[in-house]
Amino acid sequence: MTVAAKAAGKKAARPAVGLPSPQPGALLAWYDRHRRALPWRAPPGERGDAYRVWLSEVMLQQTTVKAVAPYYVRFLARWPDVRALAAAPVKEVLTTWAGLGYYARARNLHACARAVVERHGGEFPENEARLRALPGIGAYTAAAIAAIAFDAPATPVDGNIERVVARLHAVESALPAAKPEIVRLARALTPARRAGDFAQALMDLGATVCTPKNPACALCPWNDGCAGRRSGAAASYPRRAPKRDGALRRGAAFVARRADGFVLVRTRPSQGLLGGMTEVPTSAWSSDFDESAALKSAPRFGAPVSWRKLPGVVRHVFTHFPLELVVFAAEVPAHESAPAGARWLALADLSGEALPSLMRKVVAHAPGEGLRPRPSPRAAARAARRSV
Ligand code: SF4
């Protein structure tokens, strides 16, 4: 048990005695041989460009490298630098982001680009504290930009790094309470030179060797100094507090299709869940959902329409709660006006809208040719995997 842990009365980290300390040089040598080639990564020996590092790190929050890569390439082709992104309409940014999830990130991305231009003349600050003052940049992203783009001795701790460090030191406290301890241990490992490469080396080690279920310890450059490996139960780290699932919420979605080929949509408020995204009208989502009460919130038109309940439900899981939507569909006469707060959208334009994954599922659930939005790249990749 470490002295600090004893003093704090906490569970011990790194209990194994006689283990050599993990050396940054060994990991950097491994990285020089095995680093991943990623679209946003600078060639060996060069520093990352701050705009590219920031863009990729924001996209990678809670999303996989595989899902992010095509979005990153698309964003960079469309907005090659921070000034171009700052000048773009936010709706275009949201539309290009659609399918990547966690849409607050897209709004913050745009707000941050504007702040970098307005406050810093289009150059990202090098200092972690000044980076953190920008919209959407938290401790992790600030440290990643400072280390990778500016080689500052900063220590970003993402899920991969958290896992490697928790195993290396056999951290017994459970996440999320263990996070400060893991960050402290990660900082103690960070070398003064090549901090950016070191951070990326930790990320790569976690992604390719120290993987969540089956760490390949035989291939690890730190295996002789790893307390988790010595314990014989490396994969059981990091410890986690049991998850409390959010209560199921339920609601109704209303797909109104006009006879001349338009579908009724509206834009969600810019703040909050799926802020600024396009949706078909829905009732409130609640755990005490009542279908007949929900029907009272269906869109109303000049002429009466008949809402048909479609079989089945649309399921979606947000970070904090699962959701089930029943879907009602109605055919509306051509040229009928849209109710207040909604608009008619040509079916052909649906795929160009900032339609979140939930709404893609709702629209795909509704009958009728043309009600098929372009699948998100993640959904397309899943479908391709299923078909082989
Ligand atoms: Fe992870 Fe195994 Fe390396 Fe320890 S030895 S850091 S558990 S891969």
C-alpha cells in the first residue's frame, strides 16, 4: 500500500513489491515501431497541427476511431482550418455531424472555432488553462492539444490511458471516484520531452495491446513492471462502481407525410439534448407515458387527419436513459400548411438534414417510399458487417 493511500485510508494501488518502475523510454521505443497511422496524426518526428488535433479529439469523445475517420476527413475537406469552420453556418456543421451523436459537441465545436478566431486571431493557445477557457474544451481535450500540438508536458487521460494506468498500478479504487488518483499516476509517468508522443503511445497501447477484455501482456513494453499483470487479473482493472441505469422513458413520434412528397419536421431548441437538430414532432418523453394523452400533442392541420399507430416501437439509448417511441403516421392533403413551429421538408432533402440517429430510426420505421434517410456511417458499417 502506498503511503499516501494508507494515510488517506484508501484501498491500495500497486501492491506488488519488487516490480521495476515503468520507464517512459520503453513505451516511446514501442510507439516508434508500432504507432497507428491515423488520419489526424502527424508523421513521425513532426508535431500535430492544433486544429486537426482539436477536431479529432472532439470527434473521438465517446466515439470510436473507426466511426470518426470518415467524418474527420469530410470536415477537413470542407473546412480545412479553424477560420473556415468559424465562418460556416452552424446548421451546416450540424448537418455534416449528423450520425456521429452527442450533438452538443458539434455546437461547441462551432462556438469554439469562433472563439479561437475572435479571441486568439485564429491560433489555438498553447497553454492548458487558456485552452480550457474555450467552449467545449475540458481538461482532457486541453491536455491532449497542449501535449500533441505543442509538446507541452501535459497528460490527457482518456478511457484507454485510464485502463493502462489502472492496470499498471493495480488501482483498487473504483471509477469514477478513482479518476483523480489515475490522473495523478499518469502525470507521474509523463516525461518532460516527447509528452505528445507519450500521450499518443499510451492511447495506442490501450487501443491495441492493453485492450478492455484480453490484454496482450506478452506484447506489452511495460509487462515486467505491471502490477495488474502480476496480480493475474489484469482485465479486472479498472474497477468500476456498479452502473445505475436511467429509467426508461417513452413517448410518441408523429410522421406526417404530405401527398405532394413532403414530410413534417421541426428544429429542436438549440440548448439541451439533440439541440438544434431536426426531428419529426414528438410528444414529451417520460417514464409515465400515456398514449392517449400523448396523442393530444400530435400536429394539427387545417383539415382533420387520421393518425395510425404503427406496429412495434423505436428504441434508442442515450447516455443517461433508454427511450422507446411509438410512431404514428398520417397522410396529409397536398399544400396543407405546416403548424406553428414546424415546416414541410421535401423527402428528397431529408438526407441533407441534421437528422440524429434516433430520428433516422423513426423515419425508417414509417412506411412509404422515399422515407429513407441516408444511414449514418456507423449504421452502414454495422449493416455491412451483418451482410458478410
Ligand atoms: Fe496492460 Fe498487460 Fe501491459 Fe499491464 S502488462 S499495461 S495489463 S498490457
